[in-house]
Amino acid sequence: MLFRSASPNDKQGVIGVIGTLEMQKGQSFALQVLSVLNRGRAKKVILRFIGSDPFNFGSQLKDEANLLGVAKNVEFCGILTSRKAIYTGLDLVLIPSSVRESFCLVAIEALAEGVPVIASSAGALPEVLEG
């Protein structure tokens, strides 16, 4: 079960995508995932983007969210400075990166905070998440 509740419609789940907003990090794919997850759900899943936006990619993500009809279920939080602020309230961390992730700090921190991780197989992510 994706969210820790009795039924998928019992809880409004929150998925976190953490990292700099940029095309190679897979945030557009995360929006597509949100669109699929929210079909037929009474309580829609929230997708929370946490991280800096030095390339103004957030505006493209907002446009994509509008086109997919999920804009009201997307949050842009910017930079959060403490691990507690980042991971509190997240049911899942999604790392859809298409670039080589060398150290995978987000995955390690999420697991240390007790938040499950779903990630692409880019770089060292499979090794970090093995088992």
C-alpha cells in the first residue's frame, strides 16, 4: 500500500521530491506520476518539491502541472534548512533522476528519517537502496 493507511482513499498522501529543480532531476516525470496516482482518488496525493530553483525550472513545472490538471496538488517549498522540516509530513520520497547520482544523500537522509524511497536506477541509487 502506497500510503500508510487502511485504504488509498483514507488519507491524503504526500510525496516529496527533494533537490535542485532542473530537467535532469526528473521532476516532470514526478508530475506525470502524480497525475496517474490521483485518478479516481477521493483524497488527492500532494507532490511537494523541496529545493532551490536557480534555473527557473519551477515555472516550467508549474505550467506542466496546469496542463496535467494537478496544479492544486503541487507545492513548491523552496529551500528548507533542517532535515526535520524537509521530511516531516512526507509519506514517500521520490527520486526520479535521470543523471548520475553519486552519493545519494537525499535517499540516505530519507531512510534515516523513516521515510520510504522510490528511485530511478541512476548512478549509485541502486547500490544505496539495495535491500
